[in-house]
Amino acid sequence: MGKEILSQEEIDALLKTLTEGEEAAKTVKQEIEKERVSERRIKVYDFRRPERFSKDQIRTFHMIFSAFSRLASSSLAAFLRSRVQINLLSV
């Protein structure tokens, strides 16, 4: 290989190509991330609006909580060697 010396214009052109390539890569990464987000099947839910829960869902929550509270209170009572009571305040 021969030793070639680049002119300042050639160096500037190479650096410009490099920076443009980096910007293009950033743009491609952003587009890929947007596609990933749009492909997700996540449904946004606002927990501050309880009217969105059906009566069946509320009943199910009560059943789940009562089962959890029984298990948690018995485990915690055994660990603390004391009486433990867990109550549902609201759903």
C-alpha cells in the first residue's frame, strides 16, 4: 500500500460522512423503537377510575384479596407469633 496523504477537503468530506452516518443510525434506532412500542399489545388502564370495573371484576378482586389476606395473615401471625388481622378498605 502506498502512503497517500489526504487533503483537508477529503478529511472534511470523510468526517461529514461519518457524522451523517451517526445521525442516520440514530434516526433508524428511533424508528425501530417506535415500531416496537406500537407493536406492543399493552392496554393503558387508569386505576383512579373505579367505574371502569365491572361488578364481576370487583367480586373477583374481593375473592382474590380474601384468599390473599387469609394466607398473608396466617403466615405473618406464625412469623410474629401474634394475632394478625387484614381488612379490605376499598376496591
